[in-house]
Amino acid sequence: MDKHKTGRISQLLAIAVSVFFVFVGASGYQRTGDITLVLLFGALAIMGYFIVKFLFLGVNKLLDSLDDKHNQGSE
């Protein structure tokens, strides 16, 4: 139930953040050959995905509260 139409935006932004961290990790691995770098940035990619999704849950709650406040004020 995506009342504010933010689902697609959050999905695209979360994927973009994850791809960025994967790209940085892969580039760092090509330069250094250190597998720890890939694992670290892989974990950051996963965490970044969920952090963006979590932030958009907060945005949706904020938008819901603004809608509720606006609907109460118009009555």
C-alpha cells in the first residue's frame, strides 16, 4: 500500500546506493587485491540498501502525519 507513491523512488535510490558501494569495493579490489575491501563494501552495500528503505519508512510516516494534520484542520 503505497499511498504517497514513494515505493519506486525508495527502491531506485536504495539500488543506486548499493551499486555505488559495490562499484567502489570492486574498484578498490582491482587496485589493491585485498578481498577484505570487497567484503567490507559488500556489507556496506547491504546496509545502505536497508538504511535507505528505513529512511523512506520515516518519510512515509511524516507524510501520513502531515495528511492527518491537514485533514483535521479542514474539518
